[in-house]
Amino acid sequence: MHVHVVSGEGEAKFWLEPEIELAKNYNYSRGIPIVLRGACSPRCSLHLKELIMVQGSCLCGQIEYEVELIPEKTFNCHCSCRKAHGAAFVTLTLAKGDTLNIKKGNESLKEHKNDIGGFRAFCSNCGTRLMNYAPDKSMYLAIALSTVDTPIYFQPSAHANIESKASWHEPYGGIPSFQGIPEETLE
């Protein structure tokens, strides 16, 4: 369950249930927050294919970007390229490829072509892995959610590629696990 919080001026924010205390204490500049619980309206942005424009950057700050994310297409990827992140998995969110704008540091953005013809983009200065994409970014663009600087209020909906997960890690429950990437994520 998630919680809707609306300011006195109608500005909506969304929090998942574990973050309700954060929602209650949110500092609205235009009004007193109202917490709404219960059934969602048909216009709830957590259930629509709504795009969210975000800003992101690498660890050293040499690269800055903006892109529109597709929140419901967020998943924890456990494939073998997790080694490039130095972690058990990476949380990725699919994005609208034609909205990607490298605002700063394009000369520092380097690519590694993977064995299936896609690319992993990273900062040549600090090594931060920022995104994965197909040769045509409009076909597939996945943003490493850890590089997003804009506050986000959604969570992954699945574990993907668990057939190649790290042997020492067990994905947490509460969301489904898939071999490969779930088809509905790529639609």
C-alpha cells in the first residue's frame, strides 16, 4: 500500500507505507499537508504510465544528465554485469530514450560495448556506471537509479535475471523474481 499526501495547494506526493513518517513530516511551503490513505484514484501516478523528469550525475560530478523515467518499469537486475557496479545487483529504471540530455561532461561519458551489442555508459573520471542502452536509445535505455539526484518515491517492482545472481546473495521477498527481464517491463 502507498500513501498520497496532498498540500493545501493540491501538490501531490506519493510515499510507500514504510515511509509514512517522512510523508507526515514533509515541509510544504504552500500549505498544511493532508495524508490520504485507502483506495487509489484512477489517476494515481503510481499506476499510470506517467513519465517523471529527473536529474542525475556521476559520483565526481563531472557528468550531469536529465531524463524522463518510467517509474513502473523499475527492477533489481541480478545479471552478471552487476560486477560493473561492484554490487549484488543494480536497480534500474527504464527511461524514454529521446529525453536523455547530457547537460555536462559529455566528453567524460564513455561506453563499453557488451557481448549482445548494447552499451554500458560510465564516467571516465570516477568510473560511475550511469546507464545501459541499445545502439538506438529509443529502443532501450535503463538508468542506474543510484545515480538519480532528484528525490524519487517509487520502488522496484521485480527482481530480474536471478538465474545469474551472486551465489552469496538471496533477493529479498515482497516482489516477484524472474529469469531474464519480465516481458511487461520491456513493453
